[in-house]
Amino acid sequence: MKDIEYAAARSVDEAVGLLAARGDKARILAGGTDILVQLREGLRDADLIVDVKKIPELVGLSHDAKRGLRLGASTPCYRIYRDAKICAAYPALADAARIIGGWQIQSRASIGGNLCNSSPAADSIPALIAHDARCVIAGPSGRRTVPVAEFCTAPGRNVLARGELLVTLEFPPVGDGEGARYLRFIPRNEMDIAVVGAGVWVKLNAAKDTIAAARIGLAAVAPTPLPATEVGAWLAGKPATAATFAEAGDRARRLAKPISDMRSPAEYRLHIVGVLVTRALAGAVDRARGIVIGHSPNGQEH
Amino acid sequence: MVKKTHVSTTINGETAEFLCEPRQSLLEILRDTLELTGSKEGCNNGNCGACTVLMDGLPVNSCLVLAVEAEGATITTIEGIAEQAHLHPLQQCFLENAALQCGICTPGFIVAAKALLDRNPKPTEHDIRFELAGNLCRCTGYDKIVRAVQDAAAALEGKH
Ligand SMILES: Cc1cc2nc3c(=O)[nH]c(=O)nc-3n(C[C@H](O)[C@H](O)[C@H](O)COP(=O)(O)OP(=O)(O)OC[C@H]3O[C@@H](n4cnc5c(N)ncnc54)[C@H](O)[C@@H]3O)c2cc1C
Ligand code: FES
Ligand code: FES
């Protein structure tokens, strides 16, 4: 890696000041599992690294049944899936945190870093879309809030402007009859980038036999993580049955615009996105009914 | 050249201070400055786990930690796993199960397996394979590694 300066910011204002002054030449360091690799391989360039892990607001979780979850952008993944309350309330987020790299990566990698790296294949983003998370962004002119579904703009690009950083992710409170699931399809068992990913959230009616509302986010089937808004809207009012899940899978296929690359031909992605949406819906509905399901990353329990 | 930073850490139970450039990884400093060459560089990009160390009790890839980030941290490397002259049961079981061939992956596997057994003293085969997915081995086909970790778990259970 070329010579670089390092600064550990102690406050959001200090980080914003450094980023605003240095512009493109400064990069934020959270867990470093994307940025250090990219700097070393020359995929990104920077003169200054701003470590944000010493800013209290950026690290940690605070959960309140009435207000929801506030997740510091740089909180490492392991703190999410080791927290039983978070696993129960935001299970798709926990599913994703558990499979981003292996344990060594999860000790450092953050959800904020996964989101700000803005890969179309990022595992947490479909789960964040499914849970309807919002980004709290700080910048030179104050704070603003952007839904995760509108955050990514192109591969590796997002709405952050010069001097801005992601401070927290905010999740709405969770009510009765809700469930969520994130599934990822890869050829290996672990440690691989998604061929396709699908995050699903559902809310069932009081009898728990009908879907009252649903949200779906997809990974690796478009230039950005894809909110499958039309499929979520179609699901409202449908019976929570295998036939519904399969039709939702078919509808997700029609929205997907995947490319062919070293991981998969587009045709395979198109097929698999339907399979994953179907399985993830079944898992989310099981969870909404209080059924405990396994952690299989691709939804095939063994 | 960028000014060097002074970093103060605890490594394997002893205070360790060093000077580093901000671009240097913890792995580089461990191997080249502190001469703790047990941690290996396999890929230098987070994929192989050969550089695994414990940082404040958590397994991390030391190739993806900047040395400056280690300020104030407590670090355990493979050199700190044996208890004085006695091999740790994991080391003993790797040795007796031939859970290695070339040995490049072994320090990382042992450090990561130590973290696993500290958290979960009775892991299933699935637990072992899942938790050690961040460590790659090109030689053994993993079976012997899984069995060595299972044997070490049993040996440690006998000790308590
Ligand atoms: C071996 C390996 C396996 C991996 N496996 C997976 C996987 O299975 N799934 C997956 O999705 N990803 C995977 N990744 C990629 C990476 O680990 C994740 O994207 C991770 O979540 C990044 O988080 P981080 O905290 O390490 O980010 P960093 O590398 O610190 O930062 C990532 C980017 O976001 C910016 N950034 C970070 N925080 C902020 C903030 N608060 N505000 C503004 N910008 C910010 C940084 O400047 C940088 O551009 C893997 C990486 C490796 C090396
Ligand atoms: S050398 Fe660090 S993970 Fe391979
Ligand atoms: S023993 Fe050679 S890589 Fe594992």
C-alpha cells in the first residue's frame, strides 16, 4: 500500500471536518475489510484514512421495543448476531451479519461499511431494505435521513456527498405477527459473494394465515441492490401459502435484470432469484408464526 | 515518507511497543518488526485466515488490521497459545492427528479454533466447519482438522 495518513476521529463533527477538507482524498475506515483490500490493490486511492470506530455514536446498538433499533454504522457484525433480542426482532439483519465473510471478518466488518461500499451483491442491503431501515447521514450542513432503498445509485456508488458520513441505521419497531429472512445463494457453503441474495419481511394478519404487508430486497440481480416494491405490494392480502410464495418468486424474476459474470450466467441468476424469494418468504412466514427455523444460508435445511 | 506512529499494545501477555507507518498492517509489524513469524501471510486480503490473531479476544485477520489500530489492544498470536513449555491441547491434537501437511494454514487454524473452543467448548462438526470457514487449507481436505478440533475439545473437557 502507498503512504497514507491515519486519523482517528473522536466525534462526528471532527470526522465531517476531515472529510470535507480532504474530499476524494480521504476515506473512512470502519472494519477495513473492503477499504484496506481496495487501497492495497489500487482499486481506490486516498491520502488520508479516517478511522470512525472511536466515535461513540457509530459503535453499538440500542434497542427499544417502542422506538425500534438504532445501529451504529460501524458496529461489527458479530455484535448483531450474538444479541438474542436483535436476532428475534430483526432476524433478516442477523441472517446477513452471520454470513458476511467468516468469523475473522465479522469481528471487524460493519453493516455501515457493507452499505457504503455499495456493492450490488452486498449481503446486508436486501435485509436492510426488508426491515425498512433508514440511514442517518451527517455532513457539513447538518443531518439528513435517507431510506436504505434509495441509498445506492450505481455499483460502488451512493448518495453520500463530500464531507458526509453514515452515522446510524434506524429500524422501525417490530409488532406482532412479523417475520423476516435473508438468504444467499453461493456454490460454496460459506465465504463467498452472492450469486443472488433475497431479503424478505412479512406481516401476517391476526389469524396468521394471510400476508398483510411485505417488503423484499434483492442482491446481485441489478446494478444496485433492488427493492422489489411491486412484489411486496402484490403480496398484501394474499394467503400465506406455498402457491403464493412461488408466484412471488416468479414476479421477482420479472423485475430482475442480472448480468453474467464470473460468478454466474444471467440465466442462472434469473432462475435462482425466484427460488430464493420463494424460500425466504416461507422462512419469514414461519418466523412470523413463531416457528424456530435453522440458520441455513440458502434456506435448504439439512 | 509519512511520520511513524508510536503504538503500545499487549502481545501474548507482555507489553509491546513499536513504531509503524499508518499503511502497515498488524501482520507486517508482527512478522517483520517484532519477529513473531508464527502468523503467516497467505493471501494478504482477508480470505485465507493464515494471519489470524486474537485482538481483544476476537479472531481477526491481522493482514486487514492496520498496526496503528492496535493501540491499547490485547493481542494473542500463535506464539502465545502454548502454556509455557506445554503445548495447548489444540496443538497436541493437530500434531497427533496429522492435521497439517505444509503447515502454512496451521497457526491461523489453531488461533481460530482456540477462539471457537473458548466460546463453545462442545462444538458439533457443523459448528467447527462453519466457524472455521474463514481459514483455508490447501493440503488436508479439512477432515483431519475437524477431527483434531473435536479431540482437543474432548481433551479440554477432561481437564476441567
Ligand atoms: C474475505 C472476505 C469475505 C467477505 N465476504 C463478504 C460477504 O460474504 N458478503 C458481503 O456482503 N461482503 C463480504 N465482504 C466484504 C466486506 O467484508 C463487507 O462489505 C463489510 O461489511 C465491509 O464493512 P467494513 O466495516 O469492513 O467496511 P470498510 O472496509 O471499513 O469500509 C467500506 C467502505 O465504506 C466506507 N464507509 C465505511 N463506513 C462508513 C460510514 N460510516 N460512512 C460513510 N462511509 C463509510 C469506507 O470508506 C469504504 O469505502 C468480504 C470481504 C472479505 C475480505
Ligand atoms: S493473509 Fe490474512 S487472511 Fe490471508
Ligand atoms: S497444511 Fe498446507 S495449507 Fe493447510
